[in-house]
Amino acid sequence: MLKTLHIENYALIQQSDICFDGGFVAITGETGAGKSILLGALGLLLGQRADAAVLADKGRKCVVEAQFDIAGLGLEPLFAEADVDYDCTLVLRREILPSAKSRAFANDTPVQLPFLRQLATRLVDIHSQHQTLTLADSHFRLSLLDTLGSPATATAYATAWREYTALKRQLEELTAAEAQQRREQDYLQFQYDELAAAALVADEQEALEQESQMLAHAEAVREGMSTAAALLDDDTGQAALTRLRQAKSSLAHIAPWHPDAQTLLARLESSLIELDDLERELQSTAEAITYSSERQQQVDERLALLYRLQKKHGVGTVAGLIAVRDDLDARLQSIATLDDRIQGLMEQVDRAFGTLQRTADVLTTSRRKAGDELATNLLPTLHGLGMPEARFAVELSPTADYGPWGHDSVGFLFNANRGGMLRDLAKVASGGELSRLMLAVKSMLTSRALLPTVIFDEIDTGVSGDISVAVGCLMARMAGNMQVVAITHLPQIAARGTQHLKVYKETSGDRTVSLIRELTPDERVVEVAVMLSSDPPSAAALQTARELMQ
């Protein structure tokens, strides 16, 4: 339940600190005094969007902070998932900076707005007079029946619906992909066959380019090697080896007579051996070089093929072509298995739809039972709220298709007068009747929904006299199971509160501010009397106020 609320620099409120009791809290005040400002500030804590326009002082930040008692609500998993420390006393704080940026904290841990919105659904139900229109909303009606009937079945159906629609979407996407890929199959096959026929080898391009260079310059290479070999050794006597042999003979002749000659002779002999081997290899290589125009044509054609394929597929190497070929092969294999994949997915969709149908049937049964219970249990409450001839019925009919909310369409039929025909309540119920209907519905949900606080914002619009007394009594009974906060203009309702807060305005200098304070028992009598008559209240009004509060 809501324990405290601190508001600072929000709209007309400079600073306010409010403590809430756990029973029936009545909030009163003149029109325009700022009662709705409280709900706006509380809404910030529950994840509503922030706007810098609410800052009374544009140079300071706005702060709204509240404490909630959340013991026994089973919120531990939600806190664990958000990595927020759990405590039985939850402190929520929201700050709006002058720059319009906002920050939110839960137990001093920064949190995102989705977390606050998740908490809101488990902490507070804020109901305004305008929300009575939700009785005409089909989703609200179905949700109401599910809450009264079997929430677990509704959750199971929602899960089955998500699984079915996800599989159906996959099937539609795969079928569309198959049609597209079937259109592309011939072209993909042509590309693959072309690359497969090329018999690609990863490192062949480098070898072919080297061979092409050699073939293109075969005659020059052979001539150069032959010339080099001839310069090393020939029959003219002028070749390098001939001269070196002469040098060797000369050194050999003097070697015994000089200590360095032997060393130089050994070096010369080593050079002769190397150059002699080099001359033979040059000659052998030159003789082995042959030119084949046919081979030249084969190499050039092969390289031209590789270059063309690389340009076509946007790659620069044979390895890149091989990767393209393998990818084409994989795509073709995938297309070949599409029929099997589609068939398998169709079977999954059929099974999921069967589960959806069975769950929907169970949900419909639960809703029919809950509808009967709602119609039966709502009437006594409506009679007590000043509609003794009221009749109410729930009409359930199947929809054409299965949707996210099930296979049902629900109608709320109503008539407040004896003998009148039951018709859709949105067409026959007045504003005051809708307010009482919604209040009766809320009272039924009190014992079903694990919600610690409900706030009624002027839901008593359109009621007065004895009916307002009945409304106050009903709210007081609801407060036996949960915290009830009622913003009201009716003294009959305010008198039933276990705590009474008054919102009022004061003018200081050139500013008007809203203030709120808890009334003492004597002040409560005066406030209720003022609501009954005028300010100051008459003695009769004071006496009536005391009687209402007894």
C-alpha cells in the first residue's frame, strides 16, 4: 500500500509531504484546489511521461518520492530480473530536471520507465470518472471475466496465441522466400555450374601467371642463359673458366714458395667448381626451355577465364571464387530442402492451432462461468447503490477468428428500469449509472486481484443523497481488504473515511500554491459540514456531519 508521498516543485505544489493510512482515505477540496495534481505526481512514479512544463520553478528540478509497503505481493522475481535490491518497503523516486530530462530510482537504484510501469500494474489501480467508459471496451470486459474466472487459463491462451502466430509468421515468410528462391533457382544453378565447370584450384592463378610470363619471354630467356653459359666457358680461350684455369695453374706453380699462395689456390679452386657447376646448369636450363604457342594459348585462355569470373562475382582471387561457388551450392541445397522444411513447419502450425483451439474452448467455458457469477453477484451491489430494478447480463458469442484475446466477443447488457429491454450498457446507462456499475465491479475485484491500493478520482460523479451514502459504505467495505483512496466532492463519502486529507490553495505574494494536510477529528466535522452547506457551516450542517461520521 501507499505509505508516504513527497512532492517538490510540481505544478502548484512547492513542497508537500503526505502520510497515508491503510484503510479508507478521503481527499477533498474545492474545485481547482489541486486534487488532481496529486494523481499527476503519483503518475510520474508509476511510469508516465515527464514534461518540464510541470516545474513550478523552472530553475529547479521536480522531485516526487513515495514509499510503498510491498510485503507479501510476490514482487521478488520482478526486482531480481531488474537487478534492483528488494525490500518490504519500496522507495520510488522520480526527478524531472529543468532540461526536461527525467531520472527514476527504485530503492536508490536507477531504473527505466518500463520497470515502473510493471510495478504500477501490481501496486496501484487509479480509476477516474472517465474510465467508466472502459466498461464498453471489449478487451476490458474480457480481462474482467478472466480475472474473475481463471487468470491462469487466460495466460495459457496468450502463450498459445503467441506461439501459433510466431509459427504462422515463420511459415508465411518461408513460403514467400520459397517463391522468390524458386524464381532465382535457374540463375543460381547456372552460376554454380559455370564455377563448378571451371574446376577451380586455390593457388593455380599464381602458377599460371608465372608460366605465362615465362612463355611470353621464352626466346629471350633461352638466349640470355646460353650467352651467360658461353661467357663462362667456350672454345675461344677468352671465357671466364678458361682464364680461371690458367690462373689456377699459375698459382699451383708458385704455391710451394709462398705461404699465401696455397690459401689463394684453394679459394680459386672452390670458385672454379662453383662456376663450372653454374655454367652446366645455365646450359642445361637453356636447352630445356621450349616455346609452345599451343601451351601459350591454353594458359592465356585459362587466365582469361579466371579473370572474367573474378570480375563477374566481385572477388580478386581464385579462393574468393571457390567461396562463391560453395555459397551457391549451399543456397541450392537449401532450396532443394525447402519443401521438407515447409511441410515440417506446416505440421507445427497445425499442432499449435490445435492447442490454441483447445485452450480457447477452456477459456470460453471459464468466461461463461465468470459471466454468470458477475451477473449474479453484481445485482445486489447495484440494488444497494440505488438501482433496485437494475438487471445485468453477460452475453458471450464466438468471433469469426481466433485473436490475441481468444475466440469470444462479450457484451454487457443492462437496464436500470423495470420491464425495460436489456441492451448494451454503453447505449442505455447514464454517467451516474456507469460510475456505480464500475464501482460495483471494482468491489468484486477487490478480493480477486492482488492489488494493495485503489484510487477513485471523482468516480462519484452523478450520484447524490442516499446513493452517495451507499457508495461511501461500499468503499469503506472495500477498504477492509485493501487501501482505498477516494478524491470526492460528496460529504457522505468523505465522512466514511478513516483518514481525511484536505487540498486547498493559498496566495503568497504573486504566487498561488496548493497545500494538503490531514484533518483532525474536529476539523473533519467542519469540513464535512462545509461540503453539506456553506462556509462557515450552519449548526444543522455540523450536526448532520457528526451523524454521517458516526
